[in-house]
Amino acid sequence: TKTLLEVNDLSVDYLAANGAVHAVRNVNFRLGRGEILGLAGESGCGKSTLAYAVARLLRPPAYITGGEVLYYAGARTDGSTRLPRHVRATDARGAIDVLQLSPRDLREFRWNELSIVFQSAMNALNPVMTVGNQIMDVLATHRRNMKADARKRRAAELFEMVGIAPDRLKSYPHELSGGMRQRAVIAIALALQPELIIMDEPTTALDVVVQREILQLISSLCKELSTALIFITHDLSLLIELADNVAIMYAGKMVEKAKSSDIYLHPRHPYSYGLLNSFPTLHGPQRIMVGIPGSPPDLRTLAEGCSFRDRCPFAFESCNHITPPLSPAVRATPDQLAACHLYNPALSSPAPATQDLA
Ligand code: SF4
Ligand code: MG
């Protein structure tokens, strides 16, 4: 698949009186067109910060301190984009450097290519406006040559896509259930045909069954429309079921990235292994929740070495002073990447290293 988004060496700090918190540290990844990527990790691992940095939605005291976010507008199926010509004018790689866009171009980029569904999105619907008018408002603002009846038809079509009867367009948010409000939010997110949707734990306020339905809905819609999706949830079983690829973050770094099935069947990073075993899954027999003893390191004072070493049952000498890069894990498919010395044959490792973690 064509690359839609490429993140190179991205870092984000939160400035605080007692020192900068290195919330995202040199993250690299690429997202293919229409790919569904799940981001997982404990709270505070940097997953939301990473997603918001990609969309340039961070506010002080958060600052991007380095790296690039490249967006390939030409990746659209029909090769089209609604981006203004001067924004589309790309660099030698054929990419738009999102971090360099002017505020005005950034707005164009966000509306035309990207949709973001925040954690509190369903409560952010305007309570005094019907949901139908809220969708039509977005269309009226950003598709100025769309006629009123076309907007109405499009709104009804969007409601049908997300499984709400179009006569509900006349409802006010409080007249809809939580699940329906969430569907309405998804309809709004899809209204302008974005190429990329970012969802940050969009369903945590809903009960488990509704959460599952909503995430199944959004992932099947994204597949159907070839829309790329980055979704963040603490529910690893949902990630594995619905995402093409999963990235696990720990202490501001991506510590493992692989196909969902590979992460599920044979996680390579000891942290992923611990996470998988601390969540019950819907596949096969339920695994016992074990949790991972200990807590993440202080993100203000990070020395060289593996950030997971204090919690890792396999830690050995090299882990204390060499930072493991995200690289292909031995005995895995080539696109399974892990940041762990256990897979670095150049470092002498102790007995557990030779064992298959899974
Ligand atoms: Fe554990 Fe060392 Fe691997 Fe870090 S690099 S996860 S401490 S074995
Ligand atoms: Mg978060």
C-alpha cells in the first residue's frame, strides 16, 4: 500500500517548572493508505500526545521538539485532493511537511484530509442544535458550493452509513442514546471524506458492548472507504481484533509495532507480552490478568538504556546503558519490530534471551 503518513523521529516535551517531561521520544512510523493502526499502552505512555502531535493539535506547555510529519496527499485513490494548490505543492519526496504548514494551511489540511474524534466528542455535540443541522453546518462551511438539498441528502446518507435512521437528523443530542450520539459524531467525522481519522479512546464513556459495536462500525467503514484510522484505546483485545497493525508505546517510545495477529500470537517485547497477559481477550481462552509490576520511569530524567529495564524480567547488563532501537525482531516476520536487546544478536544476552517469549 501507498504511504499516507510518515512520522520521522518525532519528539514532544511538556515544559514544567521542574524540568521538561519527554512525553514522546524519537518516534518513527509509517501509515499506509487505508491502514488501521491501533495505539496501545498504559496511560501517560504518550499515545494521545503522539496522535495530537501528528495533527498539530498540541497546546502549550506541550511542544514538538524535533522530527517531521510527512503527509502524502497524492495517495488518494483517485489522486485528488481538495487541498489548495500551494499547500499541495510538495517537497522532493512528494510530501507535505505538516509541521511546517502555516496556521491557515493547517486548517485546510485538517478539514480536508483529517478528522479527529476526541475522547469527549459525544459530549461536545451542540445541545441546542439538531444533529442533522450540525452535520449540514460542517458541509455548509467547508463545501460552499454544495446546495442545501444536496447537504440534506449527504447528511441522510451519512446517518445511514453509521446505522442511524435518517429521520433522527431532526433529533437533539439529548434525545439520542450514548451509542447513537457516538454514531452521530462518527457521521460528522466522515462528512468531508477525510483520508485519515484519529480517534482517542472515543468510547470509554459507553458500556463494553456498545463500545465494541461502535469500533466495529468505524473500522468497517474505514475499510470500505479506504480511510486510514489511528485509534487509541486501552482495550488491547479490541485493538487486536480491529486494527491491521498495532503499536505499543511505553515511556514515550514505540516499543513494538507489528501486524495485530503477530502481536497477539507472539509478542516480542517483554512489555507487550506483559500487556497482553494483563488484559482478558476475546480470542481463545481468556488469559489471566497478571498486570505488570512496577511503574514507568520519570520522563524528566531519562538516562541511556532501556526504559523498561526496572520492570523487565529479562533485563541484562546491556539494558542498563544501551537504548534499544525499534528494529526487526528475530524469529518474527520482517515487519514485526521490537525495541529490545533480546533480539540483537550482537549483544551477549543471558539464557532467557534464547527463549521464545510467547
Ligand atoms: Fe527487557 Fe532489556 Fe529488552 Fe529492555 S532491552 S525490554 S530491559 S530485555
Ligand atoms: Mg490519553
